[in-house]
Amino acid sequence: MNNDTLQLLQSRRSVLSKNLSTPGPNKSELETLLNIACRVPDHRKLEPWRFIVIQGDHRKALGQSFCKIRQQECELTSEQIQAEQNRYTHAPTVIVVVFSPVEHKTPVFEQLLSCGAVCQHINLASSALGYSSQWVTNWCSFNKDAQKVLGLAAHESIAGFFHIGTAKCPPKERSRPDLIDKVVYYQS
Ligand SMILES: Cc1cc2nc3c(=O)[nH]c(=O)nc-3n(C[C@H](O)[C@H](O)[C@H](O)COP(=O)(O)O)c2cc1C
């Protein structure tokens, strides 16, 4: 039994992106993290995902681009403008997981599940490396203009933005389902 792994799985929590700061993964840790992300069940080895890594000044620039898109759609208060522009500036690294389905006999649903596994591997690998993370979609994931800014093809979509860094304060525990509500034992 690997108690360290069990302990990590039983205790890990997401940390809100605004509560993340430096340090984040270095170059070699990031490579480790992305390799772990790719090590997921993948029916017929289609690899229906790819990554966009956002770091440094590009984080602020992306928030500013997205903010302009948002302002064309709705009126924002100065506080909301600030929040939009700083959306990606808290954690030192943000990884966009792009769902990139392949035309194939393997159903898109299965490809999506595989991409979801990639996403949670990013959370788990971040914890294992000693960092915290949050999986966020928000409006930007579903907005066509925002997708264009990130260079997505028409058939692609955003599975999530992963904010990765160090927690400024420890997250509180979150309630989890009672197994009695979730599990039945099949009886023939
Ligand atoms: C697909 C997906 C999208 C999410 N999008 C958001 C989001 O836009 N904003 C947000 O605050 N939390 C979002 N969450 C929730 C957090 O990532 C996280 O699940 C929640 O804070 C509790 O995490 P924990 O159980 O890992 O501690 C999303 C979760 C998933 C699975």
C-alpha cells in the first residue's frame, strides 16, 4: 500500500485562483506535470487534448484581451474590469486544457472523458509537486472570441483553465457525499 499517495488523494483540495501566488512549478516540474497529465486512460490512443501554457506578462495580456471581449457584451463596473484584467495574474502558471476531439469510431463522449481525466491529473500532479491548483472554466471557456484569441480550431473547446501556484492560505475542508447516497451493490 502506498500511504503517501492515499494521503494525497484523501486530502487534496482545490484553492481559489485568487488565493494562489508564487512560487509555482519550475520548467522541469512543469514538464513532469504535463507528462503526468498525458498519462491517462485513452481509448485507442487518440490523445484528444492539447495544452496552452500561460506565464509571465502574457497572463495580464490575456486578461486584458478577454476583458475587451467581455466589455463588448456587457457593461462592466471598474471593479469588474480590474477583476477581468487580473483574472490570470494570481497564480504564476495557468494551463489551458483544450479538448481536441478526433474524427474516429471512438465516441466523442469517451474522448471527452479521457480529457476530463487529463484535467484531474493536472490537479493531482500539482498537489504531488507541492503546489495548489484550481480548475476554472468561467465565461471565457465558452466564448468564441476568447477561443479565437487562444488559437482554437472550430472543432476544439476549452476543458478548463488550471491556475497553479502556492496557496496563500490553507483551504477549508469541503463536504463530500455520503457513500450511502451514491453506492448500491448490484444483486442478481
Ligand atoms: C469542469 C469544471 C469547471 C469549473 N469551473 C469553475 C469556475 O469557473 N469557477 C469556480 O470557482 N470553480 C469552478 N470549478 C470548481 C473548482 O475547480 C473545484 O472543483 C471546487 O472549487 C472544489 O474543488 P475540490 O473538491 O477539488 O477542493 C469547476 C470545476 C469543474 C470540474
